[in-house]
Amino acid sequence: MQNKDYPSIKNVIHLCLAFTGLHLLSGILTEVLLYGLSVTGIVLSETMGNIVFILCLMTVYILMIKYLIKKSYVKKVHFFQWQKLNPTVIFLFLVLFSGATLVFSEINYLLYFILPMPSFLVDIFNQAFTLDSLLLSLLLIVIIPAVCEEILFRGFILFGLKRHYSPHKSIFISSLLFGLVHLNPWQFLTAFLLGLIFGWIAVKTESIILPILGHTLNNLMALISVRYFAMEINPPDQFELQPFWLDLTGILLCILGFYFLHQYFKNVSVKKEIL
């Protein structure tokens, strides 16, 4: 049954804890299933093991989304509406996102240098990025997280909180939780900052289409960088910043993208009031 008061801040915290727990549980269930099969003499290939894990992960996402559809009063049709999207908005969002990517890459580099990622986590990420099957890597790193996480965090959580709290507070809370569920400080900051951008554009467009696009591009660039350009998740021992012009370009793109998007939405709002 749908609840008009759902979700509250307490509800979304519980939801994120459940999301994290079920996400970890899908990995555990996969290992248990593979072990059970091996005991009976059935040994699956690495590719088949990854497929089993992806199926478990998809099952978790589908069950959570089905639960939220029944529980939440959020209008799901708003998630994918196109009415406020046009070439201008899409272009300016990509300008903002491109600038943010350049700036965040520098922030990440500094963070990894100050606080190196443990080798076991590096191995886990490298394994996910370099699966034998490119399609499985795309599903695991790009497509499933981009679509399912945006439905959850910018869809049900952000739009749900927005029914009870201010847009700014809702964006901040949903972004903070989005960062925290990554369960490590190396992803937290970027996820939180991207969450602020995705949340803002979702509220302005009343749609999660652009957040899904941004999330997809962010994860796809990471996948391509690691898989095909041998980018190291941890930086080398010798400290070296990005070229200054690259950082400056990122900052300028962020400023220009945000300013013109803000002006665009402001003008649209004024026209509505006149009409």
C-alpha cells in the first residue's frame, strides 16, 4: 500500500542500509552458490560466475524497486519525462558535467595520493573493470549502476524527500547517502559531489534522464580508462598534478555550464509566471 508520508529521512536511511546489505548479500550468495556447485562437481567458468553475480545483483535491484513502487507515493512517471529536456539543456548539462569530471579527477588524484587505497580494494576494482567479457564489464560497471542507482537515489529518495523537505535539503541528503553507500572514502567524495549535480538537474528537469546520462558517461569513462589506457586506480609514488590548464578548463566549464543552466531555468520560470 502506498504511503503519502513515505519516505522520511529515517526511511531513506533504512533503505540505504538495506541496499548496502543486499548488495553485499548478492556477492555472498554468488560465492555460496558457486561453492555448492563445485562440491557437486560442477565448476563454472569465470565468465559464468560473473553472470551469476550480475543476475543476483539485478534480482536485488528489481526487488527493491518493486517494493518502492508499492510503498512510495512518488509519481514514477516523472522519472523519465522529457518535457523539460531540449538540446540546450542537454548541451549545457554536458558542459557542466565535463568540467566537473576534470575537476573531480584532480580531487581524486589528491585523495588517492594522501590516502592510498588498500591493495585488496585495488584488485577488486581492477577485476571488475577488466572482466574477460566487455559486455559483462559494461553491465556491472556502467549500465546497471547508472540506471538502478539513479532510479533509487534521484528517483525514489530525492523526489520522495522533496515532498516533505526543501529541494536543497533533499538534494543534500540524497547525495550524502549516495556517497556513503559506496562504503569507502575514495569513492565517497566524488559520488557525493556528482550526487549534488545530478540531484540539482533532476529537480530542475523533474526527470532522472540526465542523471542517468551523466552517471553512464562517468562510469563508462572510468571503464575505458582502466581497461584500454591502463590508468592506475592508485596514483604512482611520485606526486604529480594534472596540467594547470586542464584544471582551469574544468573550473571554467563548471562555472559556464552552471551559470547558463541556472539562467535558462530562471527564464523558464519567469515565463511560466507571466503566462
